[in-house]
Amino acid sequence: MSDQGHEHHSDFVPRRFLLAEFSTPAGLLAGTTKMREGGYKNLDMHSPFPIHGTEEALGLKRPKIPLIVLCGAIAGACIAYSLIYFCNVFDWPLNIGNRPPHGPPANIPITFELAVLLGGGSAFMGFFALAKLPQPYHPIFESDDFARASVDAFFLSVELEPGTDIDRALADIRAAGALSGEIVEESER
């Protein structure tokens, strides 16, 4: 039996990354700024500890987490108060001493608690969603040198768009102060 009509053609296009090592945190910040100003996009910094100024060097905008937490807290407060109101007024109204079926001050603690619960939960889930976590695989993990990013090295990764001149990108990263630079290509999984 022949395999002539059964050739496997993959539409997989590997992503390419420029991975560069810097000697100091200040060098990493300066190199990141130079690369961003040079027109490169999809930059990411990798360091064994937080570095002050990372957001400015990467050109990040205002974080979205506070808005996500606010929306979660408002949703929690609305859900709690609506449920309490529905239960007290429509579902199971009780006439006790001819008082009204609903008294707002008695409902503040539960409303506040659910606002805090959903605000905190939305912060947790929002962070994971925005950071695209968990991410057990990333193409730069294939670099042997990258294992030092969590120990004693400072790396900048730049996702190269298709058609980017690799030699120019390597020259640009060296001009930005990198100790070394390598191209890492995603393997087909």
C-alpha cells in the first residue's frame, strides 16, 4: 500500500525569539529601552528579582488589575444585596411586628463581605488571565543559558516578527549593551 496521498503537511510556523543576556539590572533596563525605541515589539525582561523601572523600560501602560478588582467588588455587592432583597421581599417575606420586610442597614455586612470576596477572587483570576498563566512552555525555555534567569542572569527576550532580519536584530542587541545574543526558534509540539 502506498503512502502517496497521505503526506502530512503542517501549517505550523515557528515563532522566533532573540534572547540576550545583560550583565547588570541597569544594563538590562537601558538595553530594553533602546530595543523598544528601535521599533521592536513583544519585549519581555527576565530577572531573578524585581527591578525598579521595568514598566517604563518595557513601555507598559497602566495596569488593568485595579479595574478588574473594582468590577468584581461592585458585582459582589450587587449580587449580595439583590439576593438579600429578593429573599426578604419576594421569596419569603415575614411580617414581624408590622415592620417593613426589608431594612437596608442590616444588609451592609453581607454586602461588604461578598464585595471583598469577589474583589479578591477577581484579582487572583484576573492576574492569572492577564499574565497568561500557567504557561508550562515557552520557546525561550529551550535555551540552555536561560536556566540562569532565575539564579544570577538578566535576560531580554524579543519576539521577532516574520521577515525580521536576524543579523540586524543581533547587531541591534549587541549595540544595546548585551553580553550575548542568540536566536531561539520554537519547536513543533
